[in-house]
Amino acid sequence: MQFSRPLFLSFLAVSFALLQSLAWGQNLTEKLQQLQAAELEKYRAILNQPIDPGALTQEKVRLHRMKDQAAVMINDMAAKEANLREWIKIDPVGGRWMLRAHWWYTGQIEQSIELGEQLVAETTNPYMAVLARANLAKDFIDSSQLEKAEPLVLQMEKLIKSDMANFRNSGVGQYWLNAAEMLYFKTRAALLVRKGKWAEAEQLGRLSQERARLHHERMTTFIRSPEEQEVQKRMVIYAFADQVALLSAMGKWIDAQWALRDAFEYSRKAGYNETHMYLVYMLTSRILNGLGSFEEALGYAQKAEILQTGIADNRGQSSRWMHARIQHLSALMGMGKWTQANEVLNETRTLTAQTSLNAERVLDPSLVAWVWLQSGAAAQATPFLQQRLAETEKRMGRQHMAPALQAGMLGAALAAQGKRDEALPYFEWAHQVFTAPESLTADDGEDALQRRMKRFVLERYLRLGVAQAHQDPAQAEKMFRIADSLNASSVQSALNDAASRATIRQPKLAELVRKEQDARQEAAGLLAYLSGQNTASETKATPMVVAQMQTRLRQLERERKTIKETLQREFPEYFQLLQPKAPGLPEIAAQLKPDEVFLQVVNLEESSFVWAVDSSGQVRFHASDMNAHQLQALVHAVRKTLDVAGMGRDAPRFDQARASAIYQALLGPIEASLAGKKHLIVATSGPLAQMPLAVLPTRASGSPGWLIEQHAISHVPAASGWLAIQKLARRPTAPEPLLAWGDPVFDLASANRAGGAGAQATRAVVNAASRKTRGALESLVDAPTYSQIPPLPETRDEVLSLAKIMRANPEQDLFLGLRATRQSVLEANQRNVLAQKRVLVFATHGLLAGDLPNLNQPALAMAATASDKESPLLTLEDVLGLNINADWVVLSACNTAGADGRAEEALSGLARGFFYAGGRSLLVTHWSVESESAMLLTTKTFDAYNRDAQLRRAEAVRLAMLEVMKVPQFQHPAFWAPYALVGEGGR
């Protein structure tokens, strides 16, 4: 059983349904405490009660079953196994089935397989024969003996189609046929996961869930025994749980969250009790950790831990308890509670020191080392990491995430002890695997904690090298590349996922991408198993299997390397999208004009670094004492005085002092590099990406001296992305002016009512946290929820004004109201109309992953349709499939660049999607805008741009801002500064 990889860890607000489940289980600790004394005595009495040798066999079996349940309740696995061995003496068939299940549960795979093979050979009842093969196949899959699992799955299919064919003729027969199909779909899905066929496995998982629902609905009709009902209930919940676990392993955290909500609601309606809820609580903590919602994850992990501790305190003796403890520890680490994390880690080490669950062998070495490093125990971490890294490298090689992360942690440990020269090779190893195009990472399921660990390693590398950056140009350039990878990494996994699903127009590219994806997913399964070969007993149990897997992994590495080389050579734009290469300073300088300067700002745990590069190649570097936490606090305070356009006279004064503090800490020391430059190109992420730099005042009091008064500003997600956009600037300009979508109808019912919604003074934004989702999760979008998205009637006037300025044809070039659908965008793309337009406008809301059921990527909310099967969402995946040649893509009213990290990632993801599709720049909003000032700003931007054929896009935005701020009622930056230009700000 694998523990070494930290089990899927988090990022996002918990959904309404999961909050309900927390309330449902909130008294779990109290209930167990009440049960503890009396129940422990009760279950011990059952276990100790002798069975009368003269009793009937049926009565003996009943008593053995009671003892088995008592052992489970107090988590006494030794007593459970002893009881099972006695059970077998009087009931060889039933007892052996139970013993095999016990061995599987406790990780005794060899014994489970041996007994499972006997049961397969002996069992003649068709349903039980399917069940026996499902159990044995699962053992083989868990131990990576896939070649032995495959024929068993084929036998299951044959049994269902032939031996069980006549089961459809009766109610009870149909019931057991349905159960057999549930097992078949579930087992085949597990096999396909290990083969890297994740999409097929996901579909089979859904079929298993459907059969599980039917199985439970008919259970009370055909199953009378309460004990057997308990067995069947667990089978049903496992079918749901397996699908959730699959989606989590694929890195589809949002999909997994909604699938879990489905499982929870079904469990509650079905009357499942707390003893069934370990899996629900465990998976909830796993997913919330995976999404980054660490505080919520902690509560669920603790509940799962309590359930697995049992009424007797058997901590450290159960693999399930260890799973829950890992989630508990991961949540504390994600929350930055290092003292508590260290205490939990030390307790876990003590509890498991003399068991097969020894924490130092079972836990991910990088996770253990990170706790020690954050607790000041670098000397303790160093020998531990040296030993574990040697083992991991031997199993996997160097070009994978697990050894690279361990190497990075070892570099951090050595650096913390002042051993710079020893640390550098390990940092360089980690950085190369994290960022190099030729690296062969298999990180489809990368979670929030893993991303934080990677960032920790890169930050420590940056800190180590930055001391020499002032004097050594080569070192400054190397550190610049590391900083760029930090800025670029936050959205890369989501972008890769969308790109892999996007419609690819070139057949050869599509085939290469499919092959690479299959190989990557199969490698991910192999790596997960190899990561789990930590204990001596496991390694001893499957040495031949491990050797075979290592051989297959090397073969997959060669295949992937060949595919990547072909992609890089024949499809460089696509390759750059998926694996952007951090540019050097000379490459940046070569793309700059004499009146431009490129700024890169990276915010770290303990400081911030700023680079300024001009066209001559001159580089100015500044290390600021302002760390990411301090900067986040300042940005948050300033944002509270910006997102206020709807407050009218009650709006607070702009926080000039705090905004100026940001400027003085980060840009003030490099003012000399900015002097005389008309255009600033700024790459940043994190807190500083949550507000436009235009709003920074150069003075703390008096006349602000806005930065935008002196410089036009373009924002880019990263330097690597900006270089890619430069190539687009050389394409011929599109011949036609504009194509726009605005005022989409989200509520079809209201569209049919007279009057409709009136114009709003301030554009409302979508607030996912305030909505309650309802309806079937299988639908693409929950219709009642979608209808609650705030309308945007005022965008109609804005789009009409833009059409007039751009001399567009309103009849042909505008899609308003009911016509502003996703399908109209896709049809325009199919007719190659999008590629003919210089300006594309989407005057609608931007949505984030998780805002709606099954929404696992950023999207634009288009008009609703009457068809339940037609999604109204233009997703990032759709955007990557577009063919455009636009100077501007205007995301008016999107609020895509909102006030938290999620929105910043959504902006970066959508921006890079539109850039890949052929867009040169995006005009986006950072907060909810007031309609009149917003329309004035956009129309003046395009009016200025149209009047001067030499005017930069960034300069057009700057001039419009200066005009709007002259209007007395719009002098507050809430009115003139919400828009930011992202991408290529030139002409």
C-alpha cells in the first residue's frame, strides 16, 4: 500500500454541500467519547465470550460474525484474524472469504492473492465467481501485476454475458446482475487507470456509480439480513469513492469535489451511518488538501482519524489511520502551522516506530524534510534526505518529480547550514526537472502542497544565488530565469490539462499529443507504485514486479523524449504553451525598444526581488525587504479602497499611503532605470498581480504622482509568455474591425418577461461562495444556478458604442442578448470569421474553476440555451481551439483579474489561452466597475487607438485613463484604474 506520495493536497473554498457534511458529522468526537468506556467493555465482552461447541453451525457463524464486527469497532486486527481462523474451521467457504478481505485490508497482499486464487478456482455461483475475480484482480492491480489482472477482468465480462445472461428474467436475478456489472466496471476502471487510460476509466467509473445507485435502491427488497445489507452498503460507497479517488489522481480536483458531494448526498439519503463515513471524510480531506483549502481539510482529516482510531486507542496500527494522519499533517503544513506539524510528525514517528507503518519509511521524504526545515532542524533533515534520495534515484532515475523534489529539499537543508557549494548541484537538479522542456515529469495529479514545496525549493535556490547577482551578470541571469519559472508555474498545470483536451486542428499534432498523454499517464501509475516501495517487506514481496516496472518506465521515458523532441521541432508554438522555457536577459533585451523597460517582480517568503532590463541589455537588480505576506496585507488594504465603485458617496478614500509604500519598496529603488521610458512591461504573480500597477502613487501624500501619468504599462504573466507573444506581433493585421458579444441572457425565463432587467450603475460580479448549487451533477451546468448569474444589460450600450467607433456592422458583428451564445463563438471560428477581426469583445462574466458544478477551468459565461446538453460556457479548453488574429481581446465585465490568487490564476490561464489562439493583448478588469466610467474608458481607448496609427495599445489605455480621471466624479482610481492591459502593449 502506497503512502510515500502526500495524498492529494488542496486549493479552493469548500462547496455548500461539503459544509453541510461537516455539520452532519460535527458531534463525532463527542459521540465516540461517550461510547468509549461502555462500548469498549461491551465489544471486549463479545470478543471474549466463548462459543458453545455444541451450538448449531448457523448459530456459530452468527456469533463469529458478531465477534468480527466487535473487533472492527475497537480496531483490534489481531483479535479479528484469530476469530476468522476459528470461523474457517466450521465454515470454510464463508470464513475464507472474510479472511481474504481481512488480509487485503491489512495490506497482506501475498496471502490475499494466494487465498483469492483458491476462491476463484472453487467458486461456481456466477455472481460469487465475478466477485472472487474482482477481488483477486484488485490484489494484482495493487501489486502492479497487471498481466495477471487482465485475464480476470475478461473472465468477469464473459461470466456476465454468458453465465448470468438469464438473470435478467427475474427481479432477484437482475439485482445480482446489476451488482456484478458494478464490480466489473469498477475493476476494469482500476486496471485502465494503471495503464494510463484515464479518460476511459473515468467513463467506466460513472457506469459503476449508476449500477451502485440501482443496487442500493433494490437492496431492501432482495437482501433481508442486516449484516449482508451492511456488506452491500460498503460496496456501494466504495463505487462512489473509487470515482472520487480517480478524479483526484487525475488532478481534476473540482470534478472530484462535485463527485464527492454526489457521494455524500447519496450516502445521507440512503441512511448510511458514521461507520460508513470514513471514506467520505477521508476523501473530503484529500480533495480539500488537493485544492488548497487546508483549514477545511484539517477538520475532515481529524474526523477520519478518530473513526480509524476506534473506541480503543489503536493509533499507529492501521493503514487507514495512517492515511488520515497524512492528510492531518498535510493540512497543518499547508496552513503554515509548523510547530503543530512538527508535533504531529514526532507523535506519528513515535506511534509507528516499531510497526510496518514506520513514519520515516512510509511518509513522503520531501514532506518530512520540509517540516524539519521549517522547524530549524536542517542538520536532522540532511542525512535522512541523503539516504532516501539515493533509494528514490535508484528506483526512478533522476528525471522525475519525486527525486527532484527530494534533491531540492536536500539543497535547502545544506544551504541552511551554510554549505553553499554542496547545495548548488542539488538545487540545479531540482530546477532542471521542474522547468526544462526535456524533463519527464508525470505530474498530472500535482496538488497544492506539492506546488508549495516546489516553490519553497525554488525560493531557497533564489535566496542562495541572489547574493552574487549584484556583481555577477551570469548569476543575475540565472536568478532571473528561476524567478520567471516562479511567476509562470502557478497556472501551468491547469493550462496543460485544458490544452490536452482542446480540439487540435493538425492531425499529426493531435496524434503526438495523444501518445504523449497516454505515456505520461501510464508513467504516473508506475511512479506512484514505485514511490510506495518504501518498507522492506513491500520491496521483498515484489522485487520482480519492481524490476519489470523500472524497465517499462525507462521505455516510456524514451518514448516521451522522442515525442517531445518531435513536438519541439515541428510544433514549437504548442510546445512553448505546454512547457515554456524561461528566457535569458539578452533575449528579453533584444525584443525591447529604446523607450521600453522590462520589469520582473517576484515575491518570496522573506523578501522580494526586482529586475529591470532595457534594450541595451543593462540590468538593474533590487532586493527588497518586503516579503509576500507583508505585500499581501498592503494589497488587500488598498483593494478595499478600490472595489468600491458601487458605494457612491460612502466609498472610502483611496489608501494612498499603503499604495505608495508598495511603490517605494519595489520600484522606488530602481527609478533611475524607469526614467525616460514610455512603456513598462511588467511580469509578476502573487499579491502584486491582484492590482494594476497604474494605480501606484509615487508619493505617499499630497499629489499622488500616479505611475500611469509617467508610463504606459503592460502586464504579462511571465517573461517566457511575453516572448511568445512577440512572434504574434509580426503577423499581418486582420482586415476587419470588430466582433463582439454582450448582454448575454443567463435566465431564459426572465428574458421572456416584459421589461427585463434595467441598466445597473455598477456591474455585479459572480460570487460563487454565496450561491447554493442544486440539480444533477451529471449535467454540464446546473441550470437554476446559471440563471442566478447577475445580468449585464449595460454592456449592450458599451458594445454598440465600440462598434460605432470601430466602424463595425452592428447587424453582422454584434451578438447581443439571446444571440450571445457559446455556439455562436464556435461557429464564427469554424467559418474563419474570428481570424478576420482586429478586436474581439466578450462583455460578460468570467468564471473560475468551481464556480459552477463540473466547471474545472476558467470560462466566460455566455447566453443560456434551451438545451440541457449544450453548455453555455466558453471554457479555456474552447479558447485554445480558436483561431484568431486579434490585436485586442476585451474581457469587459469579467472581473477576471480579481482580488485573490484564484482569480489571478484564471486571468493568467485565459490570457495564455487567448495568446495561443492568436490574440496579442487582453483588456481586463480587476474589480467591479461603474458602468458610465467603464464605457467612457473603453470607448476613449479605442478612439485614441484608431486616430493614431503609430500609437501603442498600452499608450491608448494610458491616455484613456488620464481623460477619465479628469472628470470630477471619476477622480477616484476606482473609476479610472480598473482596466489593465495584459500581453503585447505595442502596436
